Amino acid sequence: MTPTGTRPDSTAPRRRAKLLFLLVAVAIPVVVTAVGVIVLVRWLPAFPDPVATHWGIGGADGFGPASTFLWLLLGVGLGVPLLMVVTTLVASRDQWGPAARLMGALAAGMSAFAAVMSLGSLWIQRDLASGAEIPGIGGVMGLALAGLLLVGGLAWVIQPRYRTPDGRVLAPRQDVRVGTGERVVWVATATMPRGVLVLLGLVLAGLVVLAVFMLAARVPGGWIVALVAVVVALALAATASYRVSATPEGFTARALLGRPHIVIPLDEIADVRAIDVSPFGEFGGWGWRISVDGRTGVVMRRGPAIEVSRRGRKPFLVTVDGAEEGAALLQTYVDREAGRPAASPSEDER
């Protein structure tokens, strides 16, 4: 691959963004959770077992030891944020952007949510006489959500508004030419990475086994699990692979089941190029995505992608092997439609 338009990216702003991400996503949860644990440990001897640990529409409907809230605080207030941190760092690698910033804010907010929920759930049960009605949890949940928004918003503001520049533009690895009167078609398949497919397949298999067991044993809710398994199976079949084509008529990306799909006629295309794409850094994840700059696309993996700039609309892209040749061919048809002469390859591209 030959880079032909790389924008420089200083590592200093990215390092600062990652440092502040770790500050809000790790330091804040550690401090908030530590304070919550100290308070809870001091409170526990004053609460006899059992206490209400779950509330439904009609009020408290689940009971257990008061220490349940200690483990809830540690798991949700510290465990979940640390898992979010690891996931973000692994997924982003050398890319950074609003998605990582949002994950840092959510990690900080989750610690506040867990602390308020755990402490508040015990606080409303203080000094209750035996057999007394336990107050509702609505007020505590409202405060917990307010804490999540407040701390999460503060964590968002603390982090810099930094975004790694878009991936470099890629040149074709071979000369792409179309003679007068010739009709050349480029077709490729965009597929999820094998590891992701295996993981999703295992999840689906687990859902199927669970659904069969629950239905066979007549466990309540078995049909719900079965319905979820069907939905997951259809979603996986519909989005695991896309057929991508560049023809004299335009650009098409269609899931193997037929939906979802997009067709961009040639007269709607302003420009075509191949670029290097980072799913998490630029789009915040994988699948049919929308980026913060308005671009949409099928982002299946990291690497080359065809980006189609549309007239009056934001670009659409698909990550796919051979994107350089597909983009060059489609650009040839765009130039021909506009009456422009075909671009001659430079010496570096031959």
C-alpha cells in the first residue's frame, strides 16, 4: 500500500488525552469506591440481616445480607469501570476520539451511580422497626442517575476534545484502466474478523442451549430467551457479511440476506478514494456506524476502506480488502461520467 495523503499526527496531544482518560476512568472510580467502601463497612454492623436488596413495582421484593451492597459497590463501581478502561485501550490502540472520551466519562459516572445506589439503599432502611414497611427506591435511583450525569459530565469536560486524524489515503497497488466501450466490474466481500464471528457464534449457541433447556423444563421466560436467540441469529446472519460492488452504474453494498443495503448511483457520486480506517478511533465500534463527522458506513474491521463522497450528503464507506482497486475503478467511471480525462498513474504508483 502506498500512502498518498497522510496527515501528520503529533503523539503529544494523544498522550495527554489518554492520560486524562486514565485519570477520570481509573482515579475517580478508585477514590469514589474507596470512600463508599469505608462508609459501608462502618454502617454494616448497624443493619441486621436480612435487608431489602431488590425493589420491584410493588416495593421491596428481594432480601439478603447487608454486605450485598458492598459487593455491588465493588463490582459496579470499580469492576465495570476497569473493564471499560481495558476494552477502550485495547480497541483504540494508536487511535483516539470521542468514543474513548465517552467511555472515560461513563466509567467515572458509573462509580458515582454505584456509590449512591449502594449507600442510599441502606440509608433508607436505617432505624426501621421490625416488620416496618420499607420505603421505595425511586428517590435513591433519581439521585444515583443525577450522580452519574454530574460526575460523568465533569469527566467529559476534563478530557480534551481530541480526535486522531482520519486514516491515510491509499493508492492502488496496480494500475486500473478501463478502455473505451469496456465494462469492468469490481466485486468483493466485507466480512467480520474470524475471531469476532467465533465469539458471536458461541454466544448464539449458548442462547440456543439455554432456550431449549428452559422450554423443555417449562421454566418461565423460556420463550423470551428463544425469541432473543432468533433475533440474534437473524442479526448475525444479516450483518456478518456484505457484498460490495463497483460498476458503471455506481456503488452497492448489500448484506447477504438482502437487508440492510445501500445503492449509490453514479450520478450521485462526487469523488471516491481508498482510506485506512480505525473502527473504534473513527466510528466508536464495528458494524453499520455513524461517525462524529457525519460519515456512515459498514465498518467490519480495521484497514482499507472505499469511501464514496456523495453530492449533498455525507460520505459512505465500507471496509473491505482490495479497496484501493475498487475505489480507483469507481473513480474512473465517475470521471468518465463527468467528462474528465482518466488520471494517469504516477511513477510511484506503477
